[in-house]
Amino acid sequence: MKINLERLRKDVEDLSRIGRDPRGGVTRPSFSQADFEARAWLKNRICEAGLYHRQDGAGNIFGRLGADGPTVLVGSHIDTVINGGAFDGAAGVLAALECLRRIKEEGRTLSKPLELVSFTDEEGNLVGDFLGSRAFAGTLSREEINTGLTPFGRPLGTILEGTEFSLESILGAHKERPQLDSYLELHIEQGTTLEMEEISIGIVERIAGKIYRQCSFVGQASHAGTTPLELRRDAFLATADFALRGTQLVATKHYGSMITVGRITAHPGSFSVVPGKVDFTLDLRSSSGDTLRVLDTELREMAADIASTRGTEFFWRAIDRTEPVALSERIIGIMKDECGKLGYSWMALTSGAGHDAQIVAPLAETGMIFIPCRDGISHSPEEMIDWKDLETGANLLLQTLLRLAG
Amino acid sequence: MKINLERLRKDVEDLSRIGRDPRGGVTRPSFSQADFEARAWLKNRICEAGLYHRQDGAGNIFGRLGADGPTVLVGSHIDTVINGGAFDGAAGVLAALECLRRIKEEGRTLSKPLELVSFTDEEGNLVGDFLGSRAFAGTLSREEINTGLTPFGRPLGTILEGTEFSLESILGAHKERPQLDSYLELHIEQGTTLEMEEISIGIVERIAGKIYRQCSFVGQASHAGTTPLELRRDAFLATADFALRGTQLVATKHYGSMITVGRITAHPGSFSVVPGKVDFTLDLRSSSGDTLRVLDTELREMAADIASTRGTEFFWRAIDRTEPVALSERIIGIMKDECGKLGYSWMALTSGAGHDAQIVAPLAETGMIFIPCRDGISHSPEEMIDWKDLETGANLLLQTLLRLAG
């Protein structure tokens, strides 16, 4: 049994037209008008395929094949970042749809029910990453969704007004969860490893953990024309030193882990004033929880050293922290086995990006398939794939589903 | 003859109450409501002192003692930055007022007329530094004042509506300029040299030149979790490298010159995205025009080197450029001589900050007196002086005026 690439490609292209952004790419954050249009479109595809459509209180969309019992869940998400691409998330949901459609068409009788899922707001456009899968898993707190403004400037509760959803329904979504046998997800790699190795299949062994920190060096703002260099307490030079030395530390001592300073704000932020305070973000990732903790401690010590050398103070606080997740060895074994039967080359990978799979993994055996994306680019209008890779990945997904449910 | 410190201090304190900002310090940008209030207050002081008050088309305020002929001009400015202090500018205008008041009181007959001046918008709150003195000197172009928005979000022409000033009157101000003999200005140092040396008088020999540049490193935005460190084209690490190496270059090879990166914006500016572009400002200053040009060239080569090493491109453009200005050797000599007679300790200084004096210097022999300010702090609610230093500085200003006009 093989998937129908023509049909799958048409689905991906049709969905990518919903939320097309005149400034480029696809803008389809959850609970936007484009998202509701995409939900209606997906519901039609699910019903046309003869699957049972339902939706939980968090807006997670399901398409079921088979009756009750421990369920083999398969999916991803259809929301995008602002000016995102056509494949991040959508490829996984529509590959899953195509798999269930083929199994239904073939009339194959399976011992376990299969269910397609599209999780709400994987991209964290509202109140943080993985809103839908965390509501599904029951790990979302009332405080997280109740407080603060979304990046759209309104609280989540206000955004939900006039929809069929509410903060209460989101918090209750996990009660509607079926008993799970396992979870599978296909996703674009969002990196360049597969492309550079010219391999179509990445079998994900681990998803990296991360620590997000908001950091500040605080020195003394002073006049750029009259403060001698040796008397300055320049918070930007401290930040520059930290970013370079921190990157060097990871590259030499913790190779394979990641460090990124992505957002930087200097105060007061004027041509002629030495920055007295710089706020910046720190994104640390590693496939090893121990490495992540050691790196975090080493960076704290490095920052303290830089702060004292440069006449500044250093502050940081954790914004988010997730442990690395190991995926199911049994499912990894099945995937390797099926690649052999199908004649597909594959390689084992660690995912540096986060995925709904890491949220579902504590609930059931979980597996992930990566396919290459061009130049490793995602979250961008330039996001692109080779369609043959999607075909290869979806066929592996199909065979893995048949093994798990058969 | 000595100045009356009690009266001068009362003037400084009275003026500092106009534009008092509830968020701290004094906010009195030119052509604001607070500025018009301050102008009326200053006019009253000028008239009370028996000086002849006038105003030119740029809003520069004058108070004249004596008839026609080459004029000894003395002053500074009364505008402030947002949340500025009570002394930057105001100390110079009010010390000049006190000197002319004392000379008038004593009935001293001088061979040359004296004129107090308060220049409009020295701080560049509207369309760039030194609006008033540049209008006075006739070096302001129509394009500069006609285009773009002020930081207050409205074009200068709109801000001037309903006032007695217009773009035309500003551009014509230099036609009202008296024939100049010389110009003197007293100002707070805005640095820590005098305070650390425990010396009350800085005799300014040169005003540093500067180059302002807007710079960008452009690399490639990419996923913070999936892009290996060695494949990144991180525009922030390039910027960090440039700031640190550039500072090292100045500290070792061009000691005494200044380099400052004051404003930094990373794009897209997200936790989990490697910055693909960083825009930043570069402020270079030196008392030597040759050093400034050499440094500028060396930094351009350094940036090109960093750009190629880090897989980025580098762009910059000049925003502003002023040559260093040498002040009058004759006036410097008079000041040193008068310090000796008065028993004041003094030291020669280069001003790293810009002043109206550098704009007037090409028109007439120019001299500047610095007095210490606490911790070198200016442009801040914390700006403070020792009143004895103001007395000392104003007495030197008075004796220098008498020598120049006597």
C-alpha cells in the first residue's frame, strides 16, 4: 500500500492558500479568521475521507478511523507563525490524513483505532508554545492562559469571545482525550542535516530540551564623548563579551548543544550615550538534560565574571524550561525496519526544534519522522520541500501506522 | 570685580523649576510650552538687568550691553534633553547674565559691546544638534529643517505653527547677526576629569570632531534549535565582535579617542531565531581630524574582515560628521593669565561633547570654560555641581570678558 502523492500535494497546496499573506508566505495563527477557514476546510477533507470528525475544547481537530480502544494517534498542527511557510505542521497533518484515507480506501481491518490530530497553536502565537497539545495532555495551568496579553495585544479570553471556545473549555480539553496507544508525527526537519547528507528520512531519537532566559547587564549610562573608555560601565560591551564567550564555550565544550542571543535592547538606546542597561534573550538547547544544566551553570559563572570585570551587574530569570525527551525505542525500531523493507535511506537525528510530540511523549509511545526542507529554512515564506521527500516520508508513516495498529 | 553667587544660584534654581518633569529632572526642549515660559522668564531677567533684549528668527535670545561695533558674545543654551538637568546650558547662560549684570552695575565703560546669547535647541531635540547656533552661523540647509519628522512625531514646520517663528525665519536668522569680535561659553564638563583632579577650571583647547554612522551586519535568520553553530550567519555575533574589537583598537592604538555602540536592534528579534540582521549606531570622536579619518578607515576594514569570517555582509552610512575645532590661542592665554591672577588652579582639556562654541568658532575667536559636574553625570535628573565651582568659573568668565572688551 502506498500513499497518493498527487492528492497529498493538492491538499498541501490548497491549505497553503488559506491565510496567504500579501507581505509573504502564510499567516494563519490559531483562532484567526484564516485559522477558522482552515479548520472548516480540514473538517471537509476529514468527512470526505469517511473519517469521524470531532474537536475538543482546545480546538484540537480529530479524524477517527475505527471504534474504541487504545488509539494510534497521528498528526501535527495547521497553525503557522506570522509570514510562515506551507509545510511546517501542515505537511504532518495532511500526510496523516492521506495515510488514513488510503487505509480506509483499501478497507484494511486493523486491531486498533487510528486517529488523525491537528493540535491548536503549536507555534505559540497566543500564550506560549504547544497550547493545544498541552491542553490535550492536561499540563496547562490556568495562570498561563489567564494572565498577560497575547502578542496581538488582547488577552486570550478576549480573542476567544464569540467562538465556541473559552479558557474553561481549553483547560477541560484533556478530559476528552481517548486512551492512547501511541503517537506519530511527520515534520520538516527545519535544519540542513538531511539535505546535506542527501537522505530523505530522519528518524528522530530525541527532542532537545531547552532553557529560555531573559537576561540583563546593568552598568551606567554615560556621555559617549566625555567618558573615557576605561571608566565606562558599558552594558553592551558586557553583552557582546557574553555572547561571544558563551558561543565559544558551547562550540568547544558542549558541541551539538545550541546557544542563541536573539533579541537585544540597549537602554537608553541613543547614538551618543554609552548603554547603561542591555536586556537580551538567551536560548539554550541540548539533547542531554545534564549538559543543559551544566551549561546553564557555566554561563551563570561566566556572566558573573564578565559583570565584575566590566563594572556591571548581571541578572537573569528563566522564562521557559523543557527537559529533553527520548522517543520510543520500539517505534524507532519499527521505522528502521520499514525503511529497510521500503529501500529508503535514513539517519537517526535529534530534533533541536520543539514539537507537539514532546508533549504527547509522556502519555504514550511516540515516534517522529523528519523530511528535508530546502536550505533548512522554516518559519519563512521561503520554506520549501522536495515533493518526493514528502512521498517517502508519508509512505514510511503509513507503514509504521499499519505496524502499530495492525 | 566679582560675581554675586547668591543671585546667580537663585537664577539657576528659578529656571530649573520651569519644565520640571514629574518623571524626573527638567524637560524643556526648544519650542515646547516650558521653553516659551523659560524664554519669557529670561527676557524679564535681561530687561531687569538693564540689557537690551532681542530675539532673532531662530529664536536665539540676546541681551546687549553697549552700542554698535564688533561684539563680544557670551552664552550657551537654556533648552534641555528629555529628563535632563538644571546645569547643562543654563549654567552658561546665567553665568553670562550675571557677568553682564555686574559690569552694568559697576558702570564700567568698555571699548566693545557685550552681548549675552541663549541659542535655540542646542540639544538637537528637533532636527539635529545646534539648530540655533547653526542658524546664527548660516550653516543650516533648507533640506535639514524641511524634511523628516522631529522625535515628537511632527515636522518642524508644524511645531512652529502659531509661534512667531517659521522655517523661513530660522533660515534668515544669520542676516541679523552682529559683527563678532569673539565668543565665550561656560559649560559643565560632562565628564569626570576635573572632579577626579579636584580642579575647578577646565580651559578648553579643542572640541573633538565626530563621525556618526548607522551600521548593519546582514547574515541569515535561522532556527535557534536546528542550525548548528558552525553554519550560522549570526548578525549579532558579528556586531558583538565588531564592538569589542573596535573598542580594543581605540583603547590601544588611538587612546583618548572614543567609540560607542549606543543603539542596537536585532531582526527578527525573537527568542528562537538567530538574528539575520542587526542595525546599530557607531559614535566616533577624536580631537584630531586625522585620527578620526584613520580610525574610520581601520574600522571599515575590520568590519569587512569580520563580515567575511562570519558569513555576513556589512553596510554603513554617515549620519553626521563634524571636524575637530581648535579654540582661540589668544583667549586660552588670557584665561590662563587670569587664573593666575585670581589664584585659581586650572587644567587644559579637550571637550569630547559638542557645544555651540564649535559652531561659532569659525566666525570669531572662541573660548570655553568648563566647571566640574558631580560624577561626570549630565543629561540626567542627577546632574549636579558644587556651587563654589560655578562661582569660580563665572569669575574667570567675568575677568576674560573684561579683558576682551576692555
